[in-house]
Amino acid sequence: MFKKSFLKKLAKKETVTASFLEKQLRKGRIVIPINRKNKGIEKPTAIGEGLKIKINTNIGISTERTNAKTEIEKLNTAIEAGTDTIMDLSVGSGLKSIRKKLMNESSIPLGTVPLYEIALDVERRKGSWEKMTFDDIEDVLKKQAEEGVDFFTIHAGILKNTLRILKRKKRTGGIVSRGGAILARWMYVNKKENPFYENFDKILQLAKDYNITLSLGDALRPGAIADSTDELQISEVYVLGELVKKCRKKNVQVMVEGPGHIRLDEIAFNVSLEKKLCDRAPFYILGPLPTDIAAGYDHITSAIGAAMASLYGADFLCVVTPAEHLRHPTAEDIKEGVIASKIAAHSVDVLRFKDEWRRDYLLSLYRSRRNWKKLFPLAIDKTKAKKYRENLPVSDDICTMCGDWCSLKIVEKCKLLK
């Protein structure tokens, strides 16, 4: 699947051995999203068990915001802040054009949700996306594969039976997945099974031909903690476990997407369930958000849930911005979301990797000595840290919180720490 030289180089970056990386890759516990056609990835990444926790950032135009230049700015902001992958979730006109621009600009793997383009294309040609067929689906999948898209979110776990459960079990948050909602409506109108599920073998063959990683979408993730770990969500995880097995048989790289709005006391169970039913496939979590009331601060809510989920085995975090549920995010929102996810990931990585722990140790050491110049490069957000130290009307040897009553200086004068 990958050359030895490539794996050796990537293993060094991941601070693991090449043999470990190869073994985990072979077992399906790790994925490396790289389309055979994509020659522009300068910063490849490996995602999964035994590695540092990775981060994905979603960007893309909407029907209300169509400025491609702004999305390029968000891409560069996310990369600079430390995201490992990017997803183009564009909906609106000119999808192919903006995707090409993002791919030309991106030095990291790029993913999409092909269903968005499929629905828009069918709507344009046939008057309604409800007239979608698998031929329409396959056509867009092939086009995006040929363009070099590295990973696809495929919503193949929501089935006709789901609609019966949904009718019987009323949800507070309904279906919050855009892909899930589209397919639920399509199945209801056409009285047919999910075409992604029915034709999954064909999708697998295409993914194998281009070495595209499949990210099995959680179409039924809870959109409110009132729906946390309900029958709809769990029913989909069972289906995704079945699809993971099919991917493994075809040697197609696969990861599984997860919840959603999840109560704090149910996060560990959700991670454990995915790992058990999906044979420890890399777990890509959207949040989880353990409370619903943090409008404007959902990047913090997500970081809390993501840290806990990572501790219990989640591998891949999806950035949630302060604008979540409220508006299309700005570049500054993207930066805040990435930084929050980086903090969540690092809080767990520091327990597992010596180089991550040493970074904390050194920063603490330099802070105790008020050596700001050496401290800044170790901070997750170096720019913000420097900004807070600008134009201080006091000596560089102290901060303005304590001033002359600096606890560190008081103890130093007693020579207790020397």
C-alpha cells in the first residue's frame, strides 16, 4: 500500500517505529489518507491507535457565504494553527472550482462529503435531488477521486429501518447530520434502501483503486444531549461495524465517525462501543459536546468532551468553532477552534509521549524563571502569548498579576529552590 521509505519517514514524524506503523496499518488500526492522484501533500499524517491524536478542520462555502478567497484564508489559518487535515464541506455553486483551489493551496490531506455535490448536481440537472440514483453518486465519486480527494465521508449506516425507529422514537434534536437528513428524506420519498449501503461494494472498489480512505459518517449522531446514546445512534454503530469488516476484506482504509452531543458520563461508553463493534478502527469524533447551552463557546464545550474521549481511545478530533450552531465561521473562529482542539489533544498526548511531556516541562521551567523568549516557542498559540506580554510597564522579570509580590521571587530570595 505504501513504500517502506515513506512509512519510515512518517514513523519518525510520529515518534514510533516503522514496523509499528506498518503493523497497525495492516490491521486497520491506523489510516494514512493519501489519494494516489494527490501529489501535493507535503505534510502527510497517520491517524489511529498508538499515535498522537490528530485534528481535522471543516471549511467550505455555504449557500449564504460564497467567497472562495475567504475559505482559502481559513485553510491557511487552520494549517498555521496546527490542523492535520482539512475537509471541504462546500454547498452552493462552483464546488469543483473551490475544491480545486483548496487542493492547490493545501499541503495536508483533504476530504469531502461527496453527497453534497451529488445532491446539488442532481438538483441542477433533474430539478430535485430526490431523483438521485446510484449512477449520479458514482459519477461524482469518480470525479472527486480523479481530482485527488484523499478521504470521503460516506453515510452508509442510515437505513430504511432507521425511519421506522425515528417515527417511533421522537428526538429532541432530530437528524443534525446534513448527509443523514438528505438520505432520510430520499429513502422516505423513494421507498428504497440507502443507495450508499446497497452499492457499498462498488464504492469500495473505487476507494481501493485510488487509495481513498473512507470515513464512515455518523448520520444519526445526537444533536442534543437529550438524545445521547439513543436507539437511533446505536443502531447505526452496528451497521458501521459491518461496513468496517467489508472495508478490511477489500484492503480499503477506513475510519468511523462518532457523536455528536453526548452526556459527559456516556463518553467513555461511546468510545468503548465504537472500538468494540468496529474492531478498533480509528475513531473520528465530532465533539463530543457534553452540554447544549454554550452558544458562542462550543469550541470550549467540544474541547472538554474531546479531551475525555481522547483519554478513552478516540483518535481524530473534528474542530468545533465558537460559531458552531450560530453562523458560518470566520478565519478567527477557525483559529480558536483549532487551538481548542489542539489543547484537548495535547492534554492526552502528554500522558503518552515523552516529547510532548518534555514540551510542558520546559515551558514550566522557563515560566518559573520568567524567561519569556524561550517560553513563547513552546506555547500552542505563540502569537497570543506574545501579545499578552506586549508593552508591559513593568520589568520583564515579573508579570503584572503579582507585581512586586511575585511568589516565585519571594521563594527565590529564601534560596529554598536552589
